[in-house]
Amino acid sequence: MTQAPHRPASGPGLSPDGHVADPAAATGYGEDHPPRMGFFTDTSVCIGCKACEVACKEWNAVPATGDLDMSGWSLDNTAMLGASSWRHVAFVEQVEPARPPVSLGMPGMRPADDDGAGPLATQPPGDDSAQGPSGSIEGVRWLMSSDVCKHCTNAACLDVCPTGALFRTEYGTVVVQDDVCNGCGYCVPACPYGVIGKRESDGQAHKCTLCYDRISNDMEPACAKACPTDSIQFGPLDELRERADARLATLQERGESRAQLYGRDPGDGVGGDGAFFLLLDEPEVYGLPPDPIVTTRDLPSMWRHAGAAALTMFAVIGVAFSGRRS
Amino acid sequence: MSRGGRGLEDATGDSPGLEDESEAGTGRGGRRRRGAETLMVPEAEFTSYYGRQVIHTPAWKVPDVPAYLYLGGMAGAAAVMGAAGDATGNDHLRRAGRFTAFGGSMLSLGFLIHDLGRPSRFLNMLRVFKVTSPLSMGTWILSPFATFAGAAAVAELRGVLLPVLERVAGARVAGLAAAVAPAVGRASGIGAGVFGPALSTYTAVLIADTAVPSWHAAYPELPFIFAGSGMASAGGIAMITSPVAEAGPARRMAVIGAGLELAATQRMEHRVGLVAEPFQKGRPGLLLKLAQGAMGAGALGALVAARLGRRGRAVSVVAGVLLNTGAALTRFGVYDAGVESAKDPKYTVIPQRERLDAKRAAAAEAAASAAEAGA
């Protein structure tokens, strides 16, 4: 539906409906190229430990950002993805209507005046603290999500790069070549997700490489390796999508009505993400754009308008010079 | 839990604390808190992550890039003016056009290179020709333009350069140069004139081809704004440097250009909805209002100068300065408006949320009607 019109309607790597199914093949890699690799970040099991952020910095030698930028009163001091933050764990606290307590099978506590003869209290003390200001019983839920470069099927950063420093790898991922980037900074506002940034120290653009060096040697990316709950899963994109669909169905069955996959749909405005997410609320709650579109989708129309404006200029100056000299 | 609805409380709340912040954290209708400012119109409801921006702010330098937009626009239109002046035998406008085109393109190039994070790697852009990158296309517009404009300017300077050449290289070489200079100048002037309008308008594509909401949404009108602005400034330069009696075409070009810029801006602001706000409010709004004032006054000055004839020289100079002030302010205002729209998440989130909701509603409707048809 939202296929970038400047791409050919048929060709290698395209599915019958015109979507780019295999960006590596569409770029020109031969048939023996490896399958498209990606991340599936299942935020429902993220515990906000930030091991991914630390592992990423360590492995990729990403420098410190220097500033401790706390987001509100949350535990988020990374704030946003950028040249020196290739993973970012978002922390969201939401006030929710209370749900019936779920027994976790843990031993309870006895009230202080209890003689010890009765059964264990199943409710922990201090339940009053869950009383909302209006007297309604409210609960709190925490949403945590490890954000990363989406490695878009139709990547704006790659499209607008004037040097070829950004390129598509054989795994279908998008990587910056440090020795080519001249620091023009065009990729920075082109990214619809606010991922890639320009680093002050070297004047160049940097972002997640999906650990190109590690995956080229049959190792999983550092963040996925470090994730203790498998919230970050790495693998061939086809397998990850199947796994994500199953996980979403399970959560919806359990009553997570707002659970949704983000970046999973190859028909979305960027042709689907190589790194996609299972979210428990709408994308903007996590600081993600709800319906991103690759800016270059409109580029043919932009050039046509610029061409019309250029012809207008010829015409106006022609008219201006056809009149009297004074 | 309902979506939105806390914007007003957030906006009027004055006690910082955990509750406020956690509310912002859940982000229901949470804009950045605005102190005790009274809101006349309820804030649009939307959700964000602690009021933080979604996309990155453009990393380009100010004044480098707005100045680049202004100078490129002026140089491009000036090259066409120079070629047209040459064709119609108007020496003043030919000279003004050629010098302005060359000077503007050299300064443009300087600003463009200075803006790079690694200026020494400027040449990396000459190793690639990439139609999906407006900056790559711009490199291939600016490079030949500057070359042609340079040759045309050198030909224009032959009165000064030929005696020097004669002393350095001898009479024969100088004689040869003198013989070919007019033809080279004319051909180069036409070459620059062919690339000129592309140089003036491609910069609109350059900034529109981003995720910056106000720039991207404005893409249909931006090239016309820049083309009009470029003609106004190039015409303005000629009005400063040429006698009133010779500058008629420059005045007409400037007046029509100013009109085109003002009309295209109006149309854009009416069309783009919410993301027109950054063009109208705050610092960019002020810059653009000043730009429009200067543009209008400059155009009026051009008309008055034409009426006054020989006595209108001073008015012509002032009008030329006003037109160029307006053109420069336009670029700074447009640039600033884009930056503002990138910094405030509402300009990214609200249009996308509306689009997504509409898509979902359409899909649900299609599913419902399909089910009905099946039953």
C-alpha cells in the first residue's frame, strides 16, 4: 500500500505485491546472500536492567554521552537514541485501574495482631496505598522497552546519504562506514525514528550496526547476548516474525488489549522494520512515531515540484526581460 | 483509561513533584509543562514520552545552512538574469548577474563545506551520483554551476585580467584570450543560466526530504517560495548596482519574485494544517513576518523607483537591500520553523496518530462490510 514509488515495481527482492521483501537482494546482492537478520524486542518481558545499553557501549566502543539526562523521575538517563546511544531503554509509569490480584504462590505475611493460629493472609499489608485520590482502587504498571535502530526496509538515512557512507549489508541491515562519512548530517533529520545522530567529537554520523562484525562471525549482537530475559531476540527476520505473531496472540488472549506489534508490517510507511517490537501500549507512549513514513517516498513528487518551480523561474525572467529596459 | 484529557491540568499545574512527572511519564495528553501560562485554546491531546521530541533536530549549522539556502537561491536566479542581460544587450544586468552568480556560488560552496563534520572529505560527495539524495544532486548542480559562473565572471573581468596576462604570458597568449573571451563568457553564462533555476529550487527539496514535519509537509510550495525569493534577491542586487534606466527587467523580476514568494507562503500555511504553526508562531514566525514585510516594502520600492526614473536611484538601492533582507530572513525563518517542528513532539505525533486512526477505522469498516457481505 505504501511502497516507495521510486523503487521498481518488479525486480529482485520484491514480493508479488510490490513490497521489498528482501532489501539485500533489491540492493544487488546475489542469491547466495544470507537471510535478512533482525531484532524482535518483546517489551513485555523487559525488566529495564539496561544490560543491552552497557553491552552495546562496551562491544562497539561507543563513547559516553557526557550528560546525565534524567527523564522525569524515571530511571531513564539515556533519554534518546543518538550517535553515542545505540540502545535506549524507555521507562514509562502508568496509573491503571487495579486488576484482581494474581496469586504468585508466594508465602504470605501474618498481620501483627494475629495469634498465629489462623491461615496466612493472602493480601500483603499496606494495600491501602493502592487507593487512588478519588477513593478508587488504582494500580500502577511499568512499561519498559529497549529501543534501537529499526534497520528499515526503505531506509531514509541510506537514501539521502550523498557519499555512500551508509550502505545496505548482505544481511539487509543498514550500516555507516566511518571512513567514508563526511559528516554532512543529512541522515540525522531524515530518520523518521530519531535514531542516527552526529557525534561532536569526530563530526560523523553513527548508529547501531546490528553488530555487523559479530553477526559476520556467527555471533549474536552484543545487546541480544546480554539480555537476561530474552526481551531482545536476534535471528532471521522470517522466524522472528512468526515468533512475534505467536507471542502477540498469547498476550491478547490474556487480556493485554493494547498489545501490538510495531514495525512488523511490510506494508507500513517504511516497508517494515528489520528491528521490530511487541509493545503493550501505543507507540507514542514509548516515544516512537505512530505511523512513520520514509521521507523519500515523496521524493519523485518533490523533484517534480522543484522542476515546475525552476521552469517558472525561467518563464518569469523571460517575461521580465521581454519588456522595456527602464 | 481514557486517551488524553490531562493537557489542561498539566498546563496549569505549578507544583513539581512525583505525581506531575509520573503523569507526564504515562504521557496521557502530556505536553511539556508550561508553567502557569493560561491557555486560551485547549491543547491538542496527544501522547508523548516525557514531552520529548521523537525525531532528531537537524544537525546542520546556523548560519551556514540558512545562508547557503539564501546565497544559492540568489546566485541561481542571478545567473539566468546575467544570461538574459547578455542576450538582450543589457550590459549592466549581464555584469550584475554574472558577478552575483559567481560570488554567491563561491560563498555557498564555502558554507556547504564548512557545515560538514569532516570538511576535508567534501570530495567524497563527488564520487557518488545518487538521485535519492538531494544533497548528492545538489553537489552535481552546484559544481558545474560554480564552474560556469566562474568562467563567465572571468570573461567579464577581461578588461582587468588581459593586461596582467599580457605581462605574464606575452602578447600572443593575451591576444588569443582576448579573442575567445567574449564567446567563452557567453557560453559559460548560458551554462550557468541553465543550472541556475535548479540551484535556486533544489534546496527546497533538500530540506523537505527529511522527517522534519513542517519542512516535509511544505514540499509542494517550498520550491516556489525559494524560486520567488531567489528572483527577488537577484533582482534586488541588480537594482543596487545598476542605473534605474537600465534595471527595468531586474525590477520586474524582483516584483514578480516577491509576489510569488508571498503567494506560495500563504498557500502553504493554509494547506498544511497543524504543522503551519511553527511558520506563524515564536521566533520563526517573527522572522517570516519581518521577511514578508521587507519583501513587500522592497517590491513597492521597486515600483516607486520605476516611477521616479532617474531620481529613483536611492529608492532603488534601498528597495534592493530590503528585497535581499527579506530573502535572507525567509530562509532563516523557514529553517527555524523546521527546527521548532522537530523539537516539539506534537508536530510528529498528532498528524501520524490521525493518519493511523483513519487507517484503522477504514480497515475496520472494510472488515465489517466484508463480514456483512459474507453473511
